[in-house]
Amino acid sequence: MRTFKVLLIAAIALAMVCATAFAVKHLPEERGKAHFNNPEFAEGNKSCNSCHPNGKKLERAGTKKEFRIMGKTQNSLEEAVNFCIVNANKGKAIPEDSDEMKDMVAYIKSLGRKAAPGYGAPAYGAPGYGAPSYK
Ligand code: HEC
């Protein structure tokens, strides 16, 4: 009986660990982050992360309607992502309704949530980080 209980608890613990690992990897923003860090994403030759380390400065991209990248205007986040894929990563544009694009967009939007005041630890440079400024 004792052995059975121990085994049962071990099985439950294992199931919980698996469920957590499974859930985390299957969040769209987690998959998008993996694409963001992958130099071979969309057949490119460098990662998005090499120019946008940890998505820095993309925090507002999730709410913007117009993007100015390398002198050209893009009218949606999807267009901006494809513009960088083609012109910066030297890869091939991906369909706007593809899972890869949805995951990438989810990751970029998550950057904005993380930078917003009140979300977890304040991001470096975000309002409220460190000493107050009296400007
Ligand atoms: C060779 C460097 C380079 C690479 C690689 C690159 N980008 Fe960019 N990206 C830029 C530059 C330059 C801009 C123009 C705005 C700026 O200076 O941040 C930009 C702008 C953007 C913007 C618009 C930001 C805004 O708020 O206007 C998005 C979104 C973006 N990149 C996503 C990506 C994604 C996704 C990838 C990978 C597929 C990627 N970038 C790869 C250089 C790069």
C-alpha cells in the first residue's frame, strides 16, 4: 500500500512537470520567441535577435499601425515582420495568416505587455525603473 502511494505521488508529480513543460512550449509567444532567436527562420541568415536583442525597442510595435523601416513604410506588424525577413534576414516572406507569423506577432505583442507598468518586474528603462526622475 505504501509503495502504491509513493508510486502514485511520483506519477502525479511527473504528470504535472510534463503538463507545465508542454504548456510553456505551446504558448504562441514562446514559439514566436524561438523563431525570433533562430538564424534559420524563414530561410534567413541571421536571427531577428541579432539586431533586436531580446526584442528591445520593439515594445511599441504591437500597437502601431504604421512602421518606418530603412526608409520604407509598412502598414501592419505583419508587413513589418516580412520586410525585416526579406531585407534584414535575407530570408523569404512568410504568409500573413501562417502559424509562424501568428506566433511571431504574439511574441512581439508580448514585449509591449512586459514593458507596461505593473507587469512583473519593471523592464530596464521602463517608467518606474530605479530612482524616480523629476523631469
Ligand atoms: C539587420 C538588422 C535587422 C534584422 C536582422 C531584423 N531587423 Fe527588424 N528592424 C531593423 C531596423 C533597422 C528597423 C527600423 C526601426 C529601428 O531602427 O528599430 C527594424 C524595425 C523592425 C520592426 C518595426 C519596429 C517599430 O516599432 O517600428 C519590427 C516589428 C521588426 N523590425 C521585426 C523584426 C523581426 C521579426 C525580425 C526577424 C524576422 C527582424 N526585425 C530582423 C533591423 C533588423
